Amino acid sequence: MRILVLGGSGQLGRALLPALADHEVLAPPRGRLDLLDAAGVAQALDAFRPHRVVNAAAWTDVDGAEDHPEAAAQANEIGPALLARATAERGIPLLHVSTDYVFDGAAERPYTEEAEPAPLQVYGRTKLAGERRVQEANPAHYIVRTAWLFTPGGRNFASTIPERASHGPLRVVDDQRGSPTFAPHLAAALAKLLLTEAYGVHHLAGTGPGMSWYELARALLAQLGQRARVEPISGREAARPARRPAYSVLGTTRTHGIALPPAEEGIRAFAELLSGRRARPG
């Protein structure tokens, strides 16, 4: 297939390129194709004539969205709406990546695709608005919610841990629980999903009971063999500008046979890439 990837320079976009190696992929840098440029998007679609389009572009700065709600809405709602309309006009299925932060964290069991969203912060509200605009504009849509994405070289929590740990004790939030997701694992799952016509909402994230940020940090440091003291703190103590859901573990009721490995396997693979050696089993 010919597949157009928007957001190809981000951590998921970079992981998608090798996952889609069997296909013809166009992943223009943001400077060459802006989702808000309707004419430019239309020109790219007409020139490349993709069989599928993947939107991995987004405003992902959760705290920054509180200060820049209009910019977050442009990236997470308006741009996807324009893309959904343009792809629908050409009969092209669209895969749009969303987030666990569309939920409020009040649940006590994993959120499945049928759960009612109720975002707590600007980021989640703009991502939910983007989902709905895509659903309204293009019936052939895949909405893929994922969570706590990490890969080496990306702007993510896991990538900061080894360096922070080398400078002394870490204080890490332990009362927020989610589904850590290794970007290459998600990319492999998306590559499989794109071969289907299983349109609708999908939850694809690291499987298992979930982890807190504190547990994720400890698991990663253990895999790296890096000794460091990690102290659990509350989200209130962390005092971040945007509210986070206390529990946003993702589950699924979809039966297409596509699932990610357990979150622990993603952490192990991540540690191997960081260390350039086989991480310790466990």
C-alpha cells in the first residue's frame, strides 16, 4: 500500500517507518506539510494518492496546553478535522492517534472503547474534540487511543529517568496509574491494523494491570542495572499545571487479534536500546 504519515518526525512517526517497511511510505516533515494548510494537504493527497493516511501529529505538551489552549486546539482538533474531511472526499481511510487522557481516572478497572470520556485538562479536551471531528467527517476512521508513549530519543518521561537518576534521588509520582507503551510495539500493531477494515475506536497500549510513574522508573532503572534511590510522591506534591487522571489503564473489547506485548517487555526493549546491550532478564 501507499501510506501517508503525518507527524513522521515524532517518536511514534519515527517508529512507524520501519514498521511499514513493506509499504510505500511518505512522511513529510512538518515544515513541508502542515495539517492546517488545507490546500497543501489536498495537494499531497492528490499527488501521492495514498491507500491509508496516519495522523501521528499532535500537540503533546500536556502542561503547556493549559497556557496555550488555542494552539493545542489547532493541532489536536482543527488540523485533524481538515484532514478527515480531505481524506473522506477522496475515499481514503484515516488512522488518528489519540490518548488515555480523554478519561477522568475515576474508574477502578481498565477503560475499554465503550467507556464514556471525561477529560480533566485542556490537552484531553482537545484530543477528544479531535476524535469526534474525525468520526464525524470520515466514516472510514480508526481512532487509536494509546498511553504513556516512550522510545529512545523522544520527549517522554522514560527517556529522562537515567540522566535524572545519575544526579541523585528521584521523586516520582506513585498515585497515577496508566499503560506504559513502547512506541515500536505500538507501530507494529498499527501496521497490522492498517491492513484491516476494522474501523472505529481502538485501545492499543502496553498490556497488563498498568503501572504508576514510580513503578515505571524503578522497573527501567532495574533493567539498566542503574542504582538510584526512587522516592514515591503524590500528584499533589508534584504540582503540575494540568490535572492527570489517577487511573487511565487502557483495556479493549475489540476482537481483531491485534494486541501489544506487556508493558514490562516494552521497558526491557527500551532499556536494551538505551544501553546498547542485552538488558537483564526479569
